Amino acid sequence: MANRVCVLCGAKYDYCPNCDADKGKPIWMTCWDKAECHDIWVTKLLQ
Ligand SMILES: [Zn+2]
């Protein structure tokens, strides 16, 4: 079940920082579904 929506592309995805399955994933996954979206967002903010 997708419990999150990427703030950049609107894709639905799963991420649970407290679940064993997602513990090793990066913390930015609370807002973005993948590294590309995170990078684009950060790049925009820095311009
Ligand atoms: Zn995205």
C-alpha cells in the first residue's frame, strides 16, 4: 500500500522509517520517491 506521495512528481510510494524493510533507506524518502526527484528539488532550491 502506497502511504506517501512524492512532492516533486506526485508518484505514490511506500516508506516507513520505523519499519525494518525501510530502515536502510535514505531519510529524504519521507518527501521524495527516488534520488532523481530529491536531486531535482534540491537543485531548484539552490538556484
Ligand atoms: Zn518523485
